[in-house]
Amino acid sequence: MATKTPSPKAEQPTASKTTMHRRFTGVVVSAHKTPKTVVVRIDRTEVHPKYGKRYIVSTKFMAHDEAMTANEGDTVTIEETRPLSARKRFRVVSTPKA
């Protein structure tokens, strides 16, 4: 009987799919009022197109905090991920060391 040899495609390692996700650093403004969720405020500076004055624009994102380590006032880094709920599209990547 002849034995089957594996096809060359089966031996080749599959290339891992790497995608770049948006990352932001911001301050936690609300922590764990809902389970494993924090609200992170991201501040950015913009310049008025006509007058040239700089001003701060804030955006709030809900982020998933699996370990529940972030507290209000902490500076955290969040990363974009698949939709986790109706409003959660980010997860907490790093929190400050205690």
C-alpha cells in the first residue's frame, strides 16, 4: 500500500494576520459603574482655521477593563478592538503601576 504524503500547502506555516489598531492615551473619568467598563477621556489640541487660536477638544470612549484595575483619575492606554457592546469599541491595554 502506498502512504499518502502531506501536501506542501499543509506544511507551510500560515501567515498571521497583523492589523494596526488605533491607540489612545487618556484619563479615566468613570470607573466600574457598569461591570468591567471604564470611560476614558481623550484630549487633543486643535487650531481654529481662521483665528489660529489653539483649543482643547475632548472625546470620551467606553473601554473594556477585564482585570478591573483602572480607577478614576488614572492615565491609561486604550486600543481599538471589535465591537464588545453597543458603545464599547476599545479595550484597556495598560494601566499605571501601583
